[in-house]
Amino acid sequence: MAGIARWGAALGAGALWWWAVLRLAVAPDAGAVEGAIAAGGWGLSLLPVHSVPKARAAGVLAAGRWGRAWRTGRITTASPHPRSDGGSDPS
């Protein structure tokens, strides 16, 4: 049932976006509402949808790493992973 509702919401939002875009292109009285809907839909298209859960991501940090560093006061310590160039300063 949740899948049907999700598809219905996606189709409804898509239809609303196309209505706003077409109205902006054709109707001389289109205004801020249509512009906001069109811009908002375009902005949503910039979201990263090709992602994986954090546990499966390559190079992910261990859960709680930043919290442990904050509690122990080691916020400014260097990374446990040294740079590939040996960390030498070119200056």
C-alpha cells in the first residue's frame, strides 16, 4: 500500500511541476506561484539520488568517531590516515 501512495505522490508532484512549467511558458498571467513550483522542482532534481546506505559506502568513517573525538578533546589531532605524499610541507 505504501508503494502505491509513494507512486501517486510522485506522479502528482510531477504533474504539478509540468503544469507550472507549461503555464510559465504559455500563459501571460503566470506568476510567482508557478515560478516557485517550477524552481522548487528543478532544485529537487539536484539532490543525489544515486547513493548507498552509510554502512555500505566506500571510505565511510566509523559510527561515533566525531562524537568520541569531541568527548576526549581530540578535535584538532591529525588524521590517523597520513597523506600519500608523507605530509611534507612544500614551503
